[in-house]
Amino acid sequence: MKQMITLSKRLLIALFVLFATTATALSATHPTYNVNDVNKLKAFLNQTSVEDGKKNWEQIPSDTDPTGWNEDDSRWQTYPGLTWTGDVNNKRITRITWWFLGSDVYKKLAGTVDFTGCTSLSYLDLEATSVTSIDVSGCGSLSNFWASDNTVLETLNCSNTSMNYLDLLGCTNLKTLDCSNNQITSLEIPQTVTTLDCSNNRIPLRILPTGIQNYTYAPQVITISVTTNPVDLSGVATGITSATNASGADIGTLSGDILTLPDGTTGVVEAHITTSDFPAQGANAAMIYTFTVVTGFNSGDITKLQAFLAQESNLPGIKNWERLGMSQDPATLDAGSAAWGSIDGITWVDSPDDMRISEISWTYSSLGGSLDLSGCDSLTVLNCFGNALSSLDVSGCSQLTVLDCSSNALSSLDVSGCSQLTGLSCSGNALSSLDVSGCSQLAELNCYWNYIPLSSLPSVGVCSDYLYAPQYATAPSPLTSPIDLSAIAAGSAIDEASFECLDENGFPISGYSLDNNILTLPAGFTGTVELYISTADFPVDRFGDPALIYNFTVEAGEQPEPESVAVLVALDLVDPDLREHIGLNPVEGTTEMTKGEPFELRVWLDSLTHLSGIAVYLNDQLLDPIRTETRSASPDESLLRANQQVWETVYVYRIMATDDMQIRIVGLSWNDGKNPTGTLSDPSGQGAKVYTTPGYIFIAQGAKPQRENILIYNLNGQLLKSAPAAEGVSRIPVAKGIYIVAIGDNRWKVVVR
């Protein structure tokens, strides 16, 4: 639940001042959208779509043509599929997501796309569209881009962006691609490409596309952390023909894809590499490969890694090391092995004697077991969220500044020795305590979704950015009402305005009382209770979440005999005839209910009333239905009407029985505002009498009968029978039910048994 920023008094005062000064100053308060971004959008939206005669904008679910909007038009903010920055005077487009509007939209978009200069654009999804050319070159923020499955795309220029992956295999008509100067590590293209520039990316030569006619690939620029001498290059290139420095001089001896450097070589090495498939292009080698040569890794750090990597991951039969890209059991490696430098997620830092662990990023890797990094005093960043770690030891990690271990299975966490810690996220674990008193530099703390009692929770002022809500607690054994919540609230006053008391189905419990942290439930209540508790010390957080969610079971104990209360149900109708079209349970009138227990009020409406609206009041308080049901042929045998009508809608209300209850049902009328059977006449004064016997309707007229026909209708207004009026008595056979008899302008309602 994210809060909405609204106009404040200060903004209103500012507007007043602006009105009192100049029109120019006033216009500055209106959002202004970047001219380049707006013009690029309008240019594309004004092109013809796949459907002849329709523009692209007509395929997007919006009521108006945006191609006439200028940069000051606020409607850009809510145009489907667009997201803008929060700037007031120069809003920039950040996301274009027309794909999410459905295939009826994106498959019909066509033409050419030119979003050059949209420097804040970070997300663009043109997958499966019908555009023939895309130019997003220079969109330096663009890191998420999709254009696959576009079978008419011929040209794509996505150079100088922030992409790290590009999959265009589904673009089966693509001929020209420029994706140079990015961070791409993997490139998938169709065989139709004849012109390709993928230079200045990070693609290993061993997976670089081959067989392109007009091809610029050099250089690829790859940097790894550390390695030892000799250097195995087979992971990035095969068939290596040269490895030189920037001046063209050999830097070592090649044996296949193994490079042996001169004895004593340490530090950063830059290798300019060519292969038989990828020779140099001009002055550029095919690949510039940079690495740091070390004599070995810190034995203490390696011991910690070996112990963790040998444990079972969260996937049956798979070790942690197999989840982190290692091809060899780490138990067989010593501290001098270069394999430690290529393990996924670890950044090493050079120290006077050896390489130390500086950063670890193992997120959502299905890792399990206990991670002990105690004594790794060069570790500065640890991100291990989204795994299944059962314990974590960071004692002695004196340089640790960022720790994110959220979404694991930790029951304890000791960060007392992490004096440099500035950011800690441990949410979504099973922590029962948390002590951050030794973390004097802490600026951000997220510890929600744990089981930390409010009495043990770090105080609200512990840091500037603190998310603690909600915590969870469950009573170990059943409780009896009344319940003292003082301990669970850590002695602080419970905020009654945000307090919620819910039953096992998540419905509010009526009839409880909360006085000085003492909760009294309705007499006779048993079952599961869930409380949403916030206090003066731990208020509702900025997202509206309570500080604590407390669950417990209530047992009966010694309860008094159930007490009955009278519940009055009243129908307030504009037309008494509506009663024949409404079903109630409890029925209209007074019904005895058990005090303190919930019951359901059900209101059935037939086809003549179900669209007319309904309002149910409990002692003048408007109730909302907990659900509605539709089309019930026989909801209750006792509620069936003689004509066996179908109930169109059933409204269900959940109510707690208490003293002095009056339920009033209003708002019902005929669907079209009038009785469809007309005004019913009084049979005694119309010169004709209508009466029934089982299976028949009788119409008795005088010596001068009305000339109009006798018409028989059901209550839905459907004509069933027509017979000429006759002198004397007319007998018309019908099935049992309720009917309307019409002769001219006169109406009679009759019941046939």
C-alpha cells in the first residue's frame, strides 16, 4: 500500500502567490513533458498500423488522439503503457510497455520506431509488434529491451545503451543490426542478418556469431576478477592465435588456449587476443581481456568458502558449489587455485599478502545450510537474500557496510561486531530478536516479516529509514476472554484507531471491546482470532501495515448460557406489490437470534427487481454485502413463489447478533421505475368480478360486457392467454400461480392454487 502524495497547504499557498504574480510563474506549476520524448511518441503513434485506415494510436485503448497534444498536456501522464519521471518541469519517458496491453494492441502496431534522444528510457517492449525499423541508439538508460518474435523487423540500432543481453532469434527478417557499445554478454540473432556491428561489448569470442558478411566485432572487452599463472583462456576463446599487449608484443607463451606468463608476473594484465575465427580488425584485436594475476587466495577465507560450498543446497542432491558455476568440487582446490577467482558472485580485493573476499552476491540461488564468514575482515558487502540459509555468522566482519540476508530461514542474527554497517535487511526470516546497538553508522534497517516481540524490536529512532511492520506472534496455548494485551504491546498503549480484530475467515469480529489494552470478546466466542496491533511506540508504518499481527485461539472456558436477542427485519418498499418479488431469510418481522453469534441475512431478488438497487441498514449503519450470488432456481423451499420464478440475484450480509437490532432494507423498486403489470383495480367496483378455483380463472360480467378481450399475464408481464369477453361467466384454465387479469384499463391480481 503505497501512499499517495497530495496537495499540501504549502502548495495551495504557493498557487495563490503565483496567481497574484505573473501568468508565467503560474504556468511553471503545470507538468511539462520533454519535447523530444513527446515528439518521438507522437511520430510513432501517428503512423499507420497493421489495419488499413487506422493509426497506431487507434490500436491503443484510449479515447483520444494524442498526436495533437503538446508537451504541456497532462494527459500524457495517464496514457496507456507509458511511465514518466517525477520531474515537474521536464518529465522524461522511462518505460514503454504496450506489450502488457494485450495481443490486440501490440500485434497491430506498425511503422518505424525512433526513440533516439530519450535518455531516461530504461524499459522498452516491442515484442511481437509489426514495426520494420527500430532506432534507440544513444538511449543510455535502456537496459530492458525486447523485440523478439517480430517477423517483419529489418533494421535495429540499439547502440550506446545499457543492454547486457539481446535475443532476436524470432526476428526472422532482420538484416541490419547495430548493438555496439553496450554491456552485452550474450547475443542471439537469426541467420538472416547480413550486417552486424557488435563491437565494444562483453561477448566471449567462443560464443560470438560467425558467418556475417558485413561484420564489425572488434573489440570485445571482458574483465574478470583474479586468476593465477598460467591462465586458462578457454572459457572466453578457442583457437587463440595471439595474446599481446596494447603495443602488439607477446605477453607470454601460448599452448593451445593456455597462456603462461613470465615468472613473477602479478597484478593487472591486459591481453589483446585474436583467434582463427576472429582476427584483428584494423588496430583492434578481437578481444581485450583484463585480469589480475595473484599468487594465491587467503587460506582463512578459502576455508570458510569450502565449508559452505560443500553443504547441500535447497535443491535435493545438489551441492551449493554446483549452484555457483563451479565445475570442480572446491574440496579438491587449494588456496593457490585460479578456480577461486571465477566463482559466481564473489569479488576479490588484493591485500599485501593474498586475495581477500571483498563482496559476495548470491541472490535467489537456492543455497542452503549454514554460512559462516566470521573473521572475513575484508568483506564489505554481503547479499544473500532469497535462499534457504539456516544460519549466518558475520562476527568479526569489521568492514561490512551492507548486509541483505532477507527471505531466508534464519532464527538468529548477530551483527554486534559490524560497527561499519550502514544498511541491514533481514526481513522475511524467523528472527525472534535483533540487536543493532553496536551499529552506530546504521542508516537503513528492514526487519519486517519476522517474529521479534515489540519489546525486543529496535526503537523507531534507530535509523532514518526503518521498516519494522509487521512482526508476527502466535500464542502457544488457547486463551480465554478477557485477554490482557499489555505484554504483547510491550507496555505501550494500543492504537485503537488502527486496531483490527478478525476471525479465522478474515472477517471483523463485532461486539468486542478494547479498554486499556484489555480485549473482551463477545460472549460465547470461540475459535481463531487475528489482531492487527500498533502502539504509540510502534505506529502503523508508512505503507499502512500494523506493527504486529497476533494470532491465538480462544477456548470457551466457563461461559454463561447463550442469551437470545430479538432481531427485527423490515422492508421499506415504494410499492407493496414488490413483496411478491423479494425473498428474505430471516423473514420480515422479528426473529430470535443467539447474542454474540454471527448470522447471515440473505435477500433474494427476481428479474423484475434485481437491477433496481438495494441498501441494508443495521441501526442506521449502512452494511456492505460479503458476497452476491446470481440466478438461483430454488434458494429455499420456504421462499418459493407460486409461479416458481427464478431468483436473479442473492445479496448476503454477515451480522453479529447484539441487543436492540433493527435491520431495514430500502432502495428496492421496479427495474423500470413502475409496476410492469399496471395499476391493479379493485374487483368490487368495475362491473366485473374475477375469482379462482384450483386450475381456473373465472371472469363474471354483467349483461353488457366490455368489448375488449380478456388478457392473462404472468408477473413478468408475459401474455399467456387471450379470450373474447362474453356475457355471463368466462372460465379460463391455467396452472397454479399468480396472474394478472386485464380487461381494457382494469387489472386484477389473482392466485390460482
